[in-house]
Amino acid sequence: MRTTGLLAIIFLMSGCATAPASDPLAAAKGFQGVFLHDACIGENAAQPDTCLHARHHETSFVFGGKAGTTYDVRLRVRGLFEPTTMEGGAAPDPAHPYFYKGGQTRTPDYSQWRIDVSSPQQTYTLNNYPSVSHTIYQEDFEARIQVAAGATVTIQVIDGNDRQIDNGAQGRPDRQQMIEGVTEMPLAGQMLRLDVVRVEPR
């Protein structure tokens, strides 16, 4: 019985050690179901359709997978965002120009919702628009990014000031929106949900 128990333990440990490297979906599990909410923390009387907020929110994880391998990760991106305007990079998918690879913002006082990957080092912005405005955009699209095994992935929103366009404000057709299947009621502020669609080694 001691031998059987020892073999069982070795088998379980072997399975735990090899599963992340052999299963691309397991490698990307840190993306699955991420929900980032930039909540309001106070009213902004000077601009009632905006609210006060913290300038930075983030979550991060280490991507799994087989050492030395880079993966194509296709994500479903759903969000309620204000616009920012990027330059110096490229929009790789003409059908979804708000998904932007590289570059920097021209409008730092508007929030940048983005995914930063340490290897291959790249920033992917999710809310690039031709111009800024006091508008909440609802997006639901798929985006492909590249991530190497062992890379650090940071999902974050950054703003240059303490004000954001508020989805919770009333009286405009772009407000009081919900992400179907994610939020059960309109939430103030802005938000992002990520889900993994497909992961393939390059």
C-alpha cells in the first residue's frame, strides 16, 4: 500500500508539472474572466456627466506555457470606455480600429484601457478613437495578441487626471449601459471584461 500511494503521488505531481506547458488554454488562464471596473469615487459638480476616480487600476499575472514558445492569444474584449486617441503605432484590424498596437496617447487626460505584455514587449490599447468626446462607447470584439511563455501580462487603465466620463450618469443615450451577461445593472464609471477565445503556439 505504501508503494501504491507513492506511485499515486508521483503520478499526480507529474500531471501537475506537465499540464500548463502542454495546454495552451491553461497557459492563458490569467486572462479568463478578468473584470476591471474603474469605479466612481465622488461627484464632479463642474461636469455632471463625469465623476471623480482613481487614476490607475491594474491586475497582472504570469503567462504559462512551454518555455521558449510564443503564443497567439485571441481574446473577446467587452467594455464600456471613454475614448482616447493614439499615435505612433498601428491598428492591425481595420474592422476594429479602436484596438491599437504600440504607440502613445495624444490625449493623456482621457483614460487608456490597455494590455501590456513584457515579452514580446508590446502595449495593446483597447479604446483608440479618431477624436475624444464625452461619450461612453460599448465595444464587443475579438483581438489577437502575442504572449511568450513566462511573460508578465498587465491589464490596466491609466488616466492623466482625476475625472472620467461616467456610464452611470443619466440623461444621455450612451449612458446607463450594461455588458450583457456580465453586469446585471448599469454601473457607474467604466469597465472591461476579457475572455479567452483561442490560444495557439506560433
